Amino acid sequence: MEHVHTTMQTEQPRKLFLKYLIPSLFGMMLMAINILVDGLFVSHGVGDNGLAGVNIAVPIYSVILAFSLWIGMGGATLYSIALGQNNLHRAKSIFTHAIIITIVVTGIIIGVCLVFEEPLAYLFGANDAIISYVLDYLHVILVFGIFFVLENILSIFIRNDGNPTLAMVGLVVTSVVNIILNYIFIFIFNWGVKGAAYATVLATVIGILVLVTHFLAKRSQLALVKIKIDSSIVRNIISIGFPSFILEASAAVMMIGLNVTFSHYVGETGIVAYAVVNYMHTVFLMLFIGVGASLQPISSYHYGAKLFERLKQFVRIAILTGFIVGALIFAIGVFGRSLIIWLFGIEGTEVMSYIKIGITLFFIGYLFLGINMVFTEFYQSIGKIRIAIMISLFRSFIIFIPLLFIMPILFGPNAIWLVFPIAEGLTMITVFLSLKFKWIPLIPKA
């Protein structure tokens, strides 16, 4: 416990932030590569329809993960605040509550999704040409969904327990194993998209085995303890974690909306083109999550310890980092469009042309997304839920969804690609104006 206090309170801010950022980004980069390779294997081993089918199934998978993030980030924020207050018993109780809530809630959600698999697939944009691919992937992911949830929860809490390196190693092992198994199951066993799903499941189980070694470490403060369910802890976990749910769930809603809109206005070409762009988006999104994840334990601890001036330095560093990452990704899109298309093995001239347009326009949003995600993560990590929810809702449901209806009607199908960057840009401007005119404070007092 003393080691955590010394590190958090005395280490130079930039050095401490990098201590959390580097393993977090490295782990997320490997996970991003893992996602990319997943898509490449499906594209080359199964075909364009297989890729489109997996892309339709991913939002349902994202909804499950959204609930694990809801509980995980809510619990981890309370956990780090308790450590900052030197209350180890409360911290362990919060961890135990989070595990129990996660298993119960996600179990119910998975059960409901299994009952309504096929209607959900059609609702989320599937058509008769790709429905078999959607269901093959989706069924496996749902049946074994609890493993994804547990890995996510453990990774979040272990990072908050002062061991970001092991959290990174868990992601590395999961990613490497998944890539190897994808190749075996798709190209050697010819299992198609089911092979991709089974590879993800087995890799996740092995990743969990790596993460549980944290409980054997001497410095580990995580432990399951005997508890009576405390309704106040449950309410706080649900309340504080809600912005993470909104963030992940809104990503799923955006994905569904774009799939349906491209299907309506562009047809099969639009679905395949968006599948490629969305795979890249999922990859790059991991990097922004890595930046936010590295800030969360630091800001939660400092807020709990009332080190407000020191906390401001970390927020500024994280905002600058988010913008730099976004600018680099935008440059990759502008200069690497042809390479991205080549990697996915897309050959149709019409689809290739539409993907190039999509990448050029869609990637503008990355100049703003990193900053928005840092602010959302920060306000959530200090328990200021209304501000975090406001930012999440503003960039998704309030701006994105209406633009998705309006833009193609007014400006044609190509304007669909601009919905994302316009929504993110308007959100960033609104947040900065709110801070400038003190409609919201940067560091609200505890």
C-alpha cells in the first residue's frame, strides 16, 4: 500500500503518466493488430461476405463488453479512490461486488441474446446473403461471452492495483494466441467464421490464466472477500461506470446505424466498404482507449487524495497525447489508403473506390475523437458522472444519429462518411467552450 502512495504522490507527472501509458498503449496496439489480423484472415480465408457478416455481429459483442466496462470502470474508479483514501478493506469489497454484479448481469444479457439470435442479426443490418456468416460467428461469441467479460474486468482492476505491465502482458498473450489460432482454424481446419470466433474464445481463456497470476504477487491488494451485498456500493458502481457503458454502447449503435444506412443508400458495396473502414476504426479506437485507460487510475487516485493541482497536469498531458495519436492516425489514413485496401484483398473497382472516399472523409474524425475520449474518461474517473454522460451522449445520440438521417438526404451517400467527424468535431468544440466559459469546471472539488 505504501509503495502505491509513494509512486502516485512523488513521481514526476510526465514520467508517471508514461509509466501507465506505454504498457497500456503497447497492449492496446497488440490487441488492435489482433483485431486487424482477425479481419484479414476472415477476408482472405472466407471472403467479402464473411467479413461483412462478422462486422454485423460485432455490435452485439460490443454490447456485452459495454456492460463489463460499465461495471469494471465503475468498480475500478471506486477501488482507486478507496486506495487514495487508504481504505484497503473497502477497496477489496468493491472488487468483490464488481465481480458478482458482472457475472449476474452479463449472464442474463447473454441468455436473452441467445434466445433472439436471428432477429437481432437482421435488426443489426444482416441480409439473406450474409445471415449464415453472422449467425456462425455470433453464436460462439454469445455462448462463451462470460470469458470476454471476466478478462476485461480483471485487466481493468489489475491496472488500478498498480500493475499495468501484467495487464499489458495479458493482452499480448491473448493477441498472439488469437492470431496463431485464427490461422490454424481458418486456413488449416477450414472452419470459416466459426474458426475466427473459437480462436478468440480460446485466446481469451489463456489471457485470463495469465491475469490471475496477479493474485499470487506480494504487492497485490486485489482479493475476493466475504461480503453482504451493499446497495450503496452497487449504486455507486452502476452510477460511476455508466459513462463507459454509454461510450461502448453508443459505438455499437453508431455501427448498427452506419450498417443500416449504407445498406439502404449504397447496397452491398456500401456494406463491404464500411466493413473495411470499421475494422480499421475498431483497431484505432483501441489506441484511444489505451490513452484513457492510462489516465483513469492516476486521476481516480489523485482525486481521492485531493491532489487537485497535480491532477491538472495529468489532464493536460492526456489531452495532448490524445490529439497526437489522432493526428498520426489521420496521416496513416490519408497516405496509406491503398495499403489498407490491399491488406484486405479487396479487388472490385467500385468497392475500392468507395473505400478510398470513406477513409479520406471518415478519418478526419480522429483529430477530435482522442480529446473527447480523454475528457469522458477523466470525468468518469473522478466520479463526475453527469459531465461524462453529457459528453458521451452529445457525440453519439444527440448529434450523430440525427446527422445520419439528414446528411445522405441533403448531400448524397458519400456524406454518410462525414457524420462521424462532424459529430466528434462539434463535441470537442462544445467541451472547450464549456470549460472556457466555466459552464463546467475542469477539476470539480470533491
